[in-house]
Amino acid sequence: MNLLDQPLGELARDIPGATRIFNEHGLDFCCGGHVSLRAAASIKDFDPEVIALRLQQAIAAATPADRDWNAATPAELVEHIVSRYHDTHREQLPELVRLAHRVETVHGEKPECPRGLGELLERIQAEMESHMHKEEQILFPMLASEHGAMATGPIAVMRREHDQHGGNLAQMAVLTNDISLPAEACNTWSALYLGLRTLREDLMEHIHLENNILFAKAAAATPAHS
């Protein structure tokens, strides 16, 4: 199987465990899901053959217990996304905002301090709450009832907002040196960066499930205009 020229989003969708491998290598499989493995790895100066081998190993190790979200109905996907990701983000972000402001208050004079992170997380929280509310109130009921043909406009808006979320994650990486903890970091700082890594992984998986599976299902069900 030639994995090198397949888009990251398709690989993340089709191979159990691929998203974990991509996260470990910093490969954007959600907003950058259209980029091939070969191209994405070369941008990061990784050997794509090494990543492809790990993906092959993940395929071989997959078990029937691994949930295949491609086989789920839109309603099942919506329920999973809301309970696993929307509810989780609503729990994660207020505490991360608090921790970020605390770190800046105590350690603001240190060059490694992520100054401005609290404000960025506040913006992320506000944008995501607005985004998730629109999905839950407008788009998801349409998709769950399999009226994807009516959802083309809302899906386009959500995709654009996903790109904005990706930009926020990129800015977060800049402020935190890619969430790299300084050697002298206190417990609060350590808890903050652990939470940021979890948020990033969760948000990328969340966007992947929507862009590459849920929205793709809706597009496939929409009749093409002649």
C-alpha cells in the first residue's frame, strides 16, 4: 500500500492510531489534511518512509475493537463529537485560562514566560464556544437527520472557523516554544503545559472527525449540480 502520496486527512480517517503518530511528529492532519504524507514530512524535515512504516505497523496491530468512525452514522458521529470533544473543551479552557494568567503573574519577568497566552486562550474559548453553539443548534441537527444537502453553506462556515482554530494553535505553539517546558518551571507551569498538549491533541482530533469524516459524508450525500 502506497501511503506516501495519500493526504494526511485520509490516512487519519482510515488508519487506527494514525492521529497519535501524526501528533508525535507535529503533522497537521485536520486543517492541513489535504497535504500528502510525503509533502508534510518533508516540510518538517522528517523521513516520510519512517512515518509510513509506523502507519503500516498500526494497520497490522489494529483490532476489531478499534472504533471505525467511517462506518458510524452521522447521528452517532454527532453524539460522539459533542460528548467527547465539545463537553471536554468547555471543561478544559476555563482552567487553562486561569493557569496561564497565574504563570504570567508570577513568572512574567522570565524570558521563557508565555506572555499573552492567557489572552490568546480567552479568545480561543470565546471563538470555540460560539463555534460549538452554532454546530449544536444549527448544523449538527441537520447532519444527524441526514439532511446534508441543506448544510453546504453552514459546513463551509465551520471549515473556515476550523482554519482559524488551527491558526490559534500555531500562535499558541509560538508563545510556548511548541509547548516546551522550561527546566525551572513550577508545578502550575507544568500543569498548564500538560493541559495545552491535551487541548491541542483533542482539538486536532475533533477537527479531523468533522472535516474528514462528518462533513465529507455530507458532501458525498449531496447531489452534484450539473
